[in-house]
Amino acid sequence: MPDVDAALQDAVKGQDAAVYAYGLVTAALTGAPASAALTAMADHRVLRDQLRALLVAASASAPAAAAAYDPPFPVVDAASARRLAALVEDRCVGQLAALVGLLPAAQRRAVASAAQQGALRTVSWSGVAATWPGAS
Amino acid sequence: MRSHLPVPLVTSRRQLLVISGAMTLGALAGCTTSPSPSQQSPSGTADPDGAVRATVASSQTALAAAFAATVRAFPTLAKSLAVGDRHVSYAAAVTATATATATALPTASATDLPLPVVSPAAPVVPTTAVRAVAALAKAEQLAAGQCLTQIMVTVDPELTRIITLIGAGCASAGSVLAGPNRA
């Protein structure tokens, strides 16, 4: 049986990475897409804090965010920014989905809803609705 | 400290097996409009998630039928409605989780909870293409919402993960059908 604390820690790390990634994404965008990126960054920050609170409540250690993260490819323009945003969102969806089944029922809905929101953001950045979100 | 971005890969070997099984079982799911909500797994042991599994499979099969009926009514929509092909895979994927679950998990009473049952009646397609697509978009959003309810009572973490992903897939398909959504 997978360890719920480990899954929570992975999810927190993923959300931290997403927050950082959206900093890169926002810097490469302008106008409405930049605003959407800022909103997404705020959403990931809120979710990270919620997941971190679950770890604290379970007396488990919450991972600290890294000072910086290496993106898998350079973010040099709007197209690469969109690609990074879609990739980060999709991978977060996969992490959150893996976490949901390990949580008690009362905590599942919020995390599963966050996974759906992530899938919607993936579509908004990529224009593609993958059959299986979270498979990146 | 510098870390790789973004998060680790999450596709497990089991997930790949389930998805590949979905490809195989897809044709069977398409032929079944009212799967039996059996509480028994293929191995004959109690399946604590049997009712949820049957409900999700039935819902996804009904969605696949709705897309197929809409394409029959409006053949020019076939390409844009290809997003609905996922529902055959979804129905098969939840069914494919039954075998592994039955031998590994204890019996629970969660299956006693009331869950919606999709009618096996033939789908009714609206009379215009625009309304038909809107109806499918609404059905996707409804299915996504139902997934959020269904994961509240599942026992098997893998089934829960799959239903969560199905909900995400339905939400994203609904978004595509609903219209321009690019950020």
C-alpha cells in the first residue's frame, strides 16, 4: 500500500514546482494569457498550502520548496511558455489522482476537484484534451 | 538547491496495463448498455467497489452511445466529436480494475450507498447540431461531477485514481465541446 504521507509530500513538491513554473510562464506571456498564468499560480499556491496542512495535521514533515527548478526545455517565448504550463498541469493532475485514493473520503473531493481544474487548464494552454490526463 | 522541473512521472506499470486492457475490452463495452452491478469479481470473491465500478462503466458506456448517436444524426460532426471516443476506454478501464482488486482488498459496506444508475434507453439526440454538441458538453460536465461523488465511496486506491482521471478527462472533453477555451 503506498504511503499517503509520501504521496502528499510528492504532491506538495509538484505544487511548488508548478508555482515556480508559472513564474517562468508569466514572464513569457502578456495580456489575458499572463493573467491566466497568474491566476493558475495563485491556485497552485493555495492547493500547496492545503496539502501542506494535511501533512502537518498528520504530524508528517512537509517538504521545503527548492530555490529554483530546471525546466525540461527553455522558456523563451509564448509557445514554449504554453507548453511548459500544459506539461506542469498535466503532471500535477497525475500526482493528484494518485493521491486521491490514499486519502480518507472527507479529503478526496477537494483534491479530485483540483485535478479536474488542472485538466481544464491543460486544455486551455495546449488546446488538446488528452484521453487520459496525467499521463505526461 | 536546484531541482528538476516539473514533477516526477506518475504513469505506473499497472496503469499502462489497465489502459492497454481498455483498448482490448473497448469493443465489448460498446456492446453493453446495462452492465450488471455485480458484487462479485471475476474470481468470484467479494468486490467492495462492485457497485461503483458498475455505475461508472454504465455511465461511460451511455456517454459513448450518446456520442455515437449524435455522429449518426450529424455525420459532419464526426471529427469534432472524436473526443467522445474516450468513453469506451474509460468504461473498459474501470472494468479491468476488478480482477486485481478482488484478491487484494477486504470487503466493505461502501457499496450499499445509493448511486445513480444510468438508463439503458437509447440516447435522444437534439434536433440541431449546435444543441446536440451543447448537450454532449453538458453530459461531460455532469459525468465529471459524478466522478467526484463516486470517489467518495471507493476502496481500491487504483480504481479511485482511475475514476479521478476519468473525471478530469470528462471535464476537459466538456471544455473542448463547450467552445473556445484557450488562455
